[in-house]
Amino acid sequence: MKTLQAFRFALDPSPRVERALASHVGARRFAFNGGLALVKARLDAHARGEAVAVPWTLPALRREWNRAKEALAPWWREHSKEAYASGLAGLADALRNWSASRQGHRAGRRMGFPRFRKKGRGRESVGFTTGAIRVDDQSPVVLPRIGRVRTHEPTMKLLARLRAGTARILRATVSREGGRWYVSFTCEVEREPGTPRRPEAVVGVDAGVRHLAVLSTGERVPNPRPLRKALRKLARLNRKLARRQRGSRHWRATRRRLARLHARVAHIRRDAMHQLTTRLARTYGTVGVEQLRLAGLLRNRRLSRALADAALAELRRQLAYKTAWYGSRLIEADPCYPSSKRCSGCGAVKDTLPLGERTFRCDACGLVLDRDANAGRNLAALAAAVAGSGPETENARGRDASPAVRRAIPEEAGSRRGACP
Ligand SMILES: [Zn+2]
């Protein structure tokens, strides 16, 4: 079967290459903002009753750009034309999302009218779909106009697939996140549909901060050392930020460092989690996870909660496509399902369980278990009830598994936590 797969590598650009990358990102932003200014001007003219065409689609935006670029950006030849195309494609997407959202055709949060992009704000990126995009062993990555770029990590995995003819690069996206450059290759990949080793087995997984994950089998997958180190540093820096005067120069500097560190934590965790999610999807027929508390992610809360949510989001993201690859399935618990507060032995539910309490003690049956392991067993029981197969752990029975569970869908930007009954 053919699937899409992204291969992402951190880059180590030389100063010359870094300037070229930054310049291409800037060129993309220029095209996006220029196109947006034109759309706004035309909309205004239209509102005044003038008979003008508003360029709304990518072909229309490209026609306008080609007509205006010589006057607007006489330096346009300095960049790959893909930089401008990428900006205009981004604008066309944003305009389409806005109208679809306004007409109620789009799930998820309401999309506002596109806004001008500011330098250094948000995620800056530029995409390449044609031209000299290559990965080889000499120097890892070749991009149109920019040339050879050193990568920070080996590209062997992708390289082997390209050589074997089981992958084809469709596009390359360069981005800067937290002060570091990345390239992500979207590839069409040929893969054999797989079968998990134990199709009948069920496992519940919970991702966290203290451990990378805890399984319902009782196994705790520890955080790798670099992640532990980065997390400690993050907590330190977070306390430092709280001491600084909000808005001051020091406060802004600390905040920038914190943003870089957050990006680093996410990056290390993503790498570490790949090993685990591959193992789970290859082994178990059914994998149960907790559903993401999406609304919670948007609010500014305690650091530990935010980190736990980010870990869970990454776990789910990877499992969503890997379970499809390996022929297993992902089941997620409704956020209202009390996986932490429910006793995996007798099913009694506690009223409260503070986040800091690491051990679960059941008042009804006396069960004493690690908090995360207990939650994992509940998830496994729930998943087993849905899957209709035997649970993985002896404790989990799934007998009072309520209909508070459903099949996972990969993307659900629209889901939001309502009030639990
Ligand atoms: Zn109990």
C-alpha cells in the first residue's frame, strides 16, 4: 500500500546557507503579505461597487504575482520561485479555510481572515515542490537554489528507501522553530500492510512527564537522559521567568530561551517516542490511549499539565498512523472517562486525585498501585471491551466499561472538552 510519510531532520547550516534559508523564508512571507494586501485592496474596491476580480485561488494569485513581481520585488530572481509559490499557496489555503469556516463547512475552531505575517513570529517555513530536491550521502540534503545543507542527524533511513525505490519525495519544507532549522520531506512510501504479532492482545498506554510512558502491563518506559535534563532545565527557566518583571528586557530574553527549550523538549520526546510507538503498534492488536484534552491545551496552566498534554498529543499522533501501518488499532477513551480516578481492580471511582499523588490507593478494595499503571490498566480494560477481545492484564476486566469510548480518528481538530456529566 502507498502511504504518505514525513521524514524530518534537524539541519546544521553554514552561515552562508543559513542566510539563504532565512532569505527564502522572508521571500515566502513577502509573497504571502503582498498577495494578502492585494486581496484586501480588491475586496475594498469591490465593496465600493467597482467591477474588479478578487484573486482567491492559487492560479489567480500566481497570475497577479507574475504580473506585479518586477515592480514589487525586483530582486525576485535571488530566490527559488518555489518560495513565492509557497507563500501564495499558504495564502490560498488560508482564504479557503476562512470561507469554508464562515459557511460552516469546516470542522474545528473558527478561522479568522488571514493576517499579515510578521518576521520572527510563529512558525516560519518555506516549501519546495519542484526543482533540485535531493538526499544523497555526499552531503545529506540538496534544496533548490540553496544548494547543499548539512544535517544534524543521519538521513540513512530515508536514503535507504529512496535507493530501494520504495519512497518518492513529494515536497520539502524548511522551517525554523525555536531558533533551530529543520527540513521535512513529505514522501510517498510503499509499504507492506502488516499484522501485529499478538492480534488478540490489548495494551493501555499513558504518556507523562516523569516517564516517557507507562503501560498497563506495568512497564514504565523511562525518559531518555537528554529529555530528563531538558525537562529539569525547563522547570528552572520557568521559575526564573516567574521572578522577572513581566514585559521587561530580561523577561523577554528568558521567554525566548524558554521557547527554544520547549522546542528542544518536543524534539527529543518525538525521537524517543518513535521507538516505543513502533513497538506497541507492531506487537498489540489493540492500543488504548486517553483522548486529548484539547481545550486544556489552549489555556495557560501549570507547566506539568501542559507538558503532559504535549506528551499525550505526540503519543497519539504517532500511534494514529503507525497502528494503521501495522494493522493494529487505536482506541481512545473519552476525556470524561475517569481512567486515573477509577480503581482498575474493583471499578470504584475516587472523587478527587491530586496530580501530585503518584500512588493510587483504593478505599474500597485496598488496591495499591502506581498511579499511571492504574490508569493504563483502566485504558486497556476499556479498549478490550470495545475490541471484544481479552484484556492484557489480569486485573483489567472491562466489565463496567461504559460506552464512553469510541474508535480513534487521526485528526479531530474540532473536538473540545465539554463539561463531563
Ligand atoms: Zn478497588
